[in-house]
Amino acid sequence: MKYTRRDFVKTNAIIGTGAMMGFNFVSPDVKPALMGGKPVRTSSWPSWPRWNPDTDEPRVLEVLRSGVWSRSGVVKEFENKWADTIGSKRCLTVVNGTNALIAALVQADIGGGDEVLVSSYTFIASVAAILQTGAMPVFVDSDPETFQIDPEEIKKKITSRTRAILPVHILGLPADMESIMAIAKANNLVVIEDACQGWLAEINHKKVGTFGLAGCFSFQNSKNLPMGEGGAIVSDDDDFMDKCYSYHNYGYAYGSLVGAVNQGAVMAGTKIRLTEYQAAIGLSQLERLDGETQLRETNATYLKGKLEGIPGLSTYVLTPNVTRAVFHLFPFRFHSEGFKGLSREVFIKALKAEGIPCSSGYIPLNDKLYLKDAFTSKNYKRMYQADELDFDKFVANNQCPITDKLCNEEAIWLSQSMLLGTQSDMDDIANAIYKIHENAEELLNYKG
């Protein structure tokens, strides 16, 4: 291609500025890939989930060949190891993280007429679990720097009907549990932690999921500890965990829930038991979880330092006293004004074109039709007054402007598997973003 004097001046300006910021941007083709230029990266990223046939398959094959596939000794082995890993007295596995939340809320006696304060920047499962109990979700706005539920906003949402707080350690970054537990104690509220993205995350070296009455985890295929599907509840409360166990096994008596001979189920339960082969997969993944978590944390810290030098971006901030973040996702905030008015939509397209997979993340959950569907159900109409089920009024009372801005304008995510790459891979991410920043004005002309 023809390389003009103007290209030469522009390239050297970028190289010079990039060098001062610690970048290694040396490509003479500075044209954005979205506009026909050469991508910063063309090689693939680490795949997920990881599977090593030599180390991972023997246990799974042993289980399959045994013919014992329903819950038995392998599930119990995983539960014991997960409880020990998290630093909790008890662990119960279930079919997924959503049902872990439902079981924990139900056995915490949350139900119709109760209000549960919940993070607004989260996956729908957090709210769906509340609706399954018959309780009313109350959305709490976020701290934009941490992406987590804001304790100051929690205080504003407490009413005489508030029974529980459901904080979510979203993205693998811990919520401010010390502040949340203080609020809960002062108001006699139950805390159920949604730690479905928080495996091994810590506050003052205490694992998330162990602060409240219970912590709930997910082992779905995309998660940092995958087994296809799966979930777990952890708690130090024996009576609570006995109830959860009974609930997950049709309501049959277990532990402190003593039943009479031939009495059958002693509570209204369900069947959400984990299988032996899922637990075998989980045990193999657990062997390398700590090492992979360390690598993600190291790469995230390095990448954060790189991105902090680029105008128009805000990197994540950890809540006070966090001693470990686990980065199910690497988030940062995009500010259009720092990119000459470039939209987030075009920024994402440009970053993908440079070979960097990314997404805009969650959509707001506080105004969607799944809530209206619940409110118009027979059960909700019997449990609440018509005024309480007015959908437009509910939406007005549950406005979360910070979360809306994160969802609609600012948030950018990179997946956890990308953080299992090398430092050079992290340089590619930073260089691609820097390249977009330096070519933002040209990208304003993108019409695709």
C-alpha cells in the first residue's frame, strides 16, 4: 500500500505518545481495522472450558462405568472440598446457581409480602429467584466505580416490609459486605449472598459467600469453576442447611428434621440434586481453580495499569478491604466524550475488528416484562394489593440511574478466559483500545 508523509507523521505521533504511556504500538498501519486497516491481533484467545484428558477424564469415566450416577459419594466429596475451600462449615450442591438462590431464600423463610433488596446490576437469575418465593424484589442502585450494589442506596430502600438483602458479587468483584452486614444487623435483615460469579474472592481474607446466612455459587459452563450446570449453597448454620438438604430432596427428613416412620416428606420440597458425573467434572476443575484465579488476577492488574493511561476510560475500583478479586469478567467504563463523541456501539465494533472480543454486558432489569408477568399471576394477585402490583408505579419506584448508565452507555466487558493468556495478550488489548482512541475522529465516519 502507498505510505504517505501524512501517514508517517501520524504513525510516529502515535508511537511517541504510546511509548510515553508504556505501550508497544509499532504497526505502520494505523488505520482502524473497522475501516479496512490491519487488526492489532489475529491470533486466537484461550478457549473455555479447559479439559485435560489425562488428568480430568479418569474420575469421570470411573463414575460413568460404575453405574452410580445419581447423588452419592462423589457429590459428597465435592461438597466437602468446596466447603473447605470456601471456609464454610457446610455445603450443599444443587442443579444450578438459580436454584441455589431459590432454596436459600425459601429456607430463610422469605415469601409473599416480603421485600428483598437486590443488586440492580446483575443477571436475571438474582431477581428470578426472589420472584419464585413470592417476595417483592426492590432494586438498589450501583456504585459506578465498583459495579456493585451501593450500601448507601440500600439504606434508602429499607421499609417495614424489608426482610432480606441479596447482594451480588458481580463480575467476580466483591460487594462491600462489611457495610452490608452492618446495615443488615442494624435492621434485623437476612443476607443471602449471590456469589455465583465470586469463587475464591475475598474481603480481609474471608471468602465471599461466608458473610451472610448463606452464599450461593454457580458452576455453569461459562463460569470460572465449570461443570456444565451446577450450583451450591454454603452456610455455617446447621439447622438452615438441614432444611436446604431436605428441600432439595423432595422434602424428606434430614438431620435435625426428624420424621416418623413411614411419614414421608416432612416439608414441601423439590428435586434439585446434583449428579455424580457433574461432581467428578467439578473436582477436576477445582484442582486448578486457584492457579487460574491467580493468573486472572495478575493479568487483570497488569491490564488495569495499561488502560489507566488511556483518556476516556475508567477502570474498575475494588471495594474497601478486598484482598482478592476473581474476575469472571474484566470490566471498564467507556466515556464517549473522551473518544471525540464516538458511540459505545461503534467502539465495541471497532475493538472486535481489532481482534479483541468484548461486549456491553447487562441490560437493566427493573423495567422488563418478566416482572409484569409475575405481578399479573394468580399467586401475586392473591398475595398483594392491586396498588402494589401496578407495574408502572413499580418501575417508577425502582429507578436506578447509575445502573442504567452502566448498562446503556458505559460498561465494557472482557471475558475471564482472555485473562488466562500472556502479558503480551494483555498488551494487545491495551494497544487495540489505544489505537481506537487515537483514531476516534476517523471512526466517527463509520457507517456500517
